[in-house]
Amino acid sequence: MAASTPDPAPTPSPEPIPAAAPAAASVPATPVPTPPPGSIATPSLTEDALARLNAYGRKGILAATNSPLVAENVRKYGMRFGASRFVPGTTLDECIVALKDLNAKGLRVNTTILGEAVDNAEQAEGVVSEYRTVLDRLADERIDGNVALKLTHLGLKVDEDLAYTNVESLVAYAGERGLFIRMDMEDSPTVDATLRIYTRLRDAGHDNTGTVLQSYLYRTPDDLAALAPYRPNLRLVKGAYLEPESVAYPKKADVDAAYVSLAETMLRENRFTGIATHDERIIDQVIAFTRGAGIGSDRFEFQMLYGIRPQLQIDLVKRGYRVLVATPFGPDWYPFFMRRLAERPANVLFFAKNLIRP
């Protein structure tokens, strides 16, 4: 994939980069605490029934993701009939067009090569090479954006040291080009290794990197406390993987309550926080909290997914808030697409309608 002609100067780092901090102890495996009671008002019976239906729909979609029949049909028709709503293309060139369009609207961006859980070191090395090309294109074309990646895509399931070596080389290269890399959080078995790799990077002096915490995991408040000495750059999400009730809140109200509590702690204590949600109630709570606490808009941004609530993204920019749009690309879009459907089961209706349109 050929890169375009470089501009005279590299793109400045698109996310505030935390200053180097004293090394903290490696993040240990955290025992599962008893979940605290939710702090958001108890929903009405109608809301509770809807939440239960959404929960069942979410579990069903995530379970169906591993069905060969479902995978075959969604891969065959998905991009034509709905997946392109969330994924602007399968190539970097297609993605760059979308990134420039979003920048023109005042939106910041990140991009990800879709894929996860490579089987060997050679595959991981190929992914590293692809990400170097992505970093070059972002810098050369002066995109106001950064990269988010999955450590399993860089070999975490093969060997933790392999994943560290691969991501360290990318973070170092991104630093040379004035860019930032965020390591996405995946399912609960990968949390400890992801946080260990993050702290190793920070201890090695790499400040142009951040990671992600998930509010649906009971352990997350302890993980956040362990990271506090680094004053990290973190994204907060609710969580998109199918997790057992032994490690994650099963009820949406509890996930939301945990999200708000974690967001407030992160906004007070972290150098920079990505508030990744499309939930307007939570967005309003965050805005009210930051105003009341005197937290400047340079210390946080709202982060949303490509194709979801685009008008809300624009409206927040018009109100003076920073908004980043996660804009992935690549041929291996199927798992990502299914998790987007699971996050809001009503999206399945959108997909089904497109399937039956003439």
C-alpha cells in the first residue's frame, strides 16, 4: 500500500501526553470484590423490562458470533447490507478518506486495523508492519488522529513478551512521528497482561501511550487505583465482551453506575480521560461534573464509534467539546461488527431491513 508524499512536518501528538511519572508496582491480578450497589436511580418497570430484553439480545448475538453458519452469511453480505455503517472500508486508502472527512467536520479520529488473536509470531510481525504504514499515513497526511490496537493482534495469546516487544517498537516509532497509541482492552482473561504491558511501557519512558478500562468488570476500581501513580491517559468504556457474572455486572444499571463513578475519579486524577459512550444521560452527567469541579475541556474528550450518533458528535463539537471518532478498517471486520450489534440489539433490525431491501 503506497504512502502519499510526506508533508514538511509531522503531525503533533493528537492526545495530550502525560508527563513521565515515577514507576509504580506492576498491576497484580485482582480478586473479584463483592459488587457495590448502583448509584443511578432504579429504572421504572418498563425500563427494567427493556433492559432485560436488551441483555438477552446481547448475549444471544455474542453467542451467535462463534456460529460458522452465522459467520459465513454475515461475512458474505455484511459490508453490503449494514457493516459499512460501522466500518468505512477494508483498505487503508478507504479509511483515510473517511478520516479526512471527519477531520473536516471538526472531529478528531483514531483508527484500528481490525483483527485479533493471531496464532504465531510471523503473523504478528506482519501486523506490526501494517501499523507502521498506518502511522506513516497519519503523519504524512497530517490527520488529526492516532492509533488504537489490540495486543492479541500483536501476539499476546502467543507470548506476552512477544506482544510487548511488538507494541514497544510501534510506540517508539509513533513517538518519532509525533503520534499516540492506545492499547485496547479485550476480554477479562487479557486484563492483567494488558496492564502489565502498559506499566512496562511507561516505566521504559514511553509517555505517548494509553490503555482502556471497562466499567462492567468488578475489578476496575482497583485497577484504576493501581495505575494512579502514572497519571495515565485512559479511555473508559462499558465493555463489549460476553463475561460471566462472577467477573462482570450483569445489569445495565450497575454498569452505568460504575461508569459514572469511575469517570469522576478519572477526571479528577488522570492527566487525560477519554469518555467513550453514546449515552446522552452519562454525557450530560460528565459535563455537569466537569463544570462543577472546574475541570477544563483540555483534560478530556468524548469518544464515539464511526457511524453511531453522528449528529450528537457534531453537536458536542459545536458546544466546544473535543470529540474523537473511532474509525476502524480492514477485511477482518466480522467480530467487531457483531459486537456493535450486541451493544444495541436494535441494530439487528437495521441490518435485517437492509438484507431484504430490493
